[in-house]
Amino acid sequence: QTETVLRQSLEERVRPILFINEVDRLIKELKYTPQQIQQRFVEIIKEVNHLISLYADPEFKKKWQLDPMSGMVIFGSARDKWGISIPLAQKRGIKFSDIIDAYNKGKEAIEEFATKVAPLHEALLDAVVKFIPNPREAQSYRIPKIWKGDINSEVGKAMLEADPNGPLVYAISFMRVDPKIRRLVATGRIFSGTLRQGDEIWLVNAGKSAKVLQVSIYMGPDREVVDEIPAGNIAAALGLEDARAGETAVAVSLKDKVPPFEKLHYVSEPVVTVAIEPKNPKDLPKLIDALYKLSIEDPTIQVKINQETGEYLLSGMGPLHIEIAVWWLKETFGLEVKTSPPIVVYRETVRAKSQVFEGKSPNKHNKIYISVEPLDEET
């Protein structure tokens, strides 16, 4: 999966940095020595650099190679919230043995290491600032790869330069339900122009217009409401109820004039299905609305009605996926639900030729005779 995501990113000219996660498992579960940990890092970096050589465009194959000595490789534990690069470790006098000692001392020592010695966010932010290109630089070489329109047009030139004064092009990556107001919020990147509260915009894939009721920018997990957001930023917009992940929103003046970005494709198919119902029957309308919004927020979830039983069926990619969906219903909508064990869908079929049955029309003037038998194997 990591290789698939990296390949897709490189094909879209996204420059990578590397975070080697779960170092805690190398220490606690596998009992690696400092030398073994370093050797494992060398192997991982070599593998990733090989993928960069395979999938990056020729002009980036060497330029984007990961050099751990420069700080573009971070190792740590996301769960324990610590991370460090080689330059930061040298600057702070941290050795692998210090990390192992902290884990040997227990939870409090790890928490102190994560908060005072090697906070994960510091190492990651340091690498982002040093190595990830700014939006204007990145869009100059990414737009010709990810957008199929005319780059010499007014819109194309504006996106190449991330021009905040150009026509609006807003690529929506995902939809989320705000748990406070229980409404859908669109999130995406502004490639050109400026997104403003009150704007009337055109949803290219949906083929309809929408009014932006509110715009906000992310500050950590929270959204900060602002009047407008210029090109190069990740923006959240309220009011785009008909948008879906992969939508391209543009200024109304560009209606039918701008090709959209490529739609998002999901390669995973649901494999587990459960019947779902509210514990309180009065919450059924609320559950129906919540399931509809859940299927928009997570396109890999499928919601159907069993036409034979009237049950609402929730399908996901595994038991954990279903568990997360049920948790989401409770956290976002306050819904307590009951789910069935995983369902195997059965169908009745004809096994042998039946006897002849007689039926009569309602007025008793007509008789109908019927029998059934299985079709041959080829049919």
C-alpha cells in the first residue's frame, strides 16, 4: 500500500520526504540493538530511493533522492508522538541508545522524551519547510501533469503561477461532516483565484452551481473562519452540498470552459455487510440522513436497503471499517445503533422440476397452470 501511494504521488510530481514510523516496535517487540535499527533504516531508505528512481520523472529522479544526513528523513513513533532527524539528533546530542533507554524506563520517560527532547511535529515541520516546495514553485511543474486543459489559456497560466487574482479553480479532495453543525464541509486546494464567502461557484462534475456560505482554513484539527482564502492554500467551504470527493469547482464565468481535474478512483471494494438499525426506533429518520452523509464522507462505504426485508445494509472493507463507521455515527450524530453479525446473502433457486400448480383469476373465469424447472448448466 505504501508503495502504491508513493508511486501515485511521484507520478503526479509530488516531492516526498520520509517518516519511518513504528520505531517503538523495533525496540519493544523485536528487541533490536542500535546497530540493527540503523541497518533497518538504511534498507528502508534504499528501497524508497529505488522507487523514486523508478517512478519519478527523469528531471526529478536524482534531485528527489532522500539524503538522511540533510534532514529529509525522520524516524520515530506517531503513537508515542516523538520523531527526530539526523541533523536534529546531532544538534541535541541524541543517540539511539538514549531512545532505547527511554523505552526501558517506561511510559513516563517516553512521554518526557516526546515532549521535551524530540517532539514529532518539530522534526516534520523542519523537513517540510526545508524540502517541500511552496505552492507557486510546485504548481509550475505539477499543473501540466495533473490537469488536461490548455496551460497557455488564462486559467492555465493562473494555475501555473498560483495567481490569487486569477479565475477561481478549487479542487475538492474530500467531504466531511462537521460534528457541531452536522453539515457537509468541502475541503480542497485552491490552484488559482481566491475563494470568498458568498461566492457563487460552478461544480463541474455535478453540473450545477452552489453558493459558498462560509470559508475557513485549518489550524491543526480545527477550522478558523475567514472572509477569503487565496490560491496555494487548503481551504474548507460550507454550502457545497452537491460536491463530492474529486470535484472541481470554478468561477461561474468559467462554466463549460474548464476541464476538471481527474476524478478520484477507489480500488477497494466492500467485503463485509451488516444490517444496521437504531436502538430507538424514533431515530430511524436520523439514521437514514446520517448513513447518507457517511457514504459521502467515506466513498468506500456502501449503504443499501434490502428490498426483501426492508433492512438497511452497511458494507465496508472489513470488520474494523464497520466498527469505525458505527463509532462515527455515535460521535457525529449521537446515534446508538445495533448491527447484525456479518451477513452472507442467500438466494433461492430451483433445484428440480416441480409439479404443476393451478391458479385462478380473481373473477374465477380463467385458470392458469404453471410449473418450474432448472435451466441447463450452460444457460
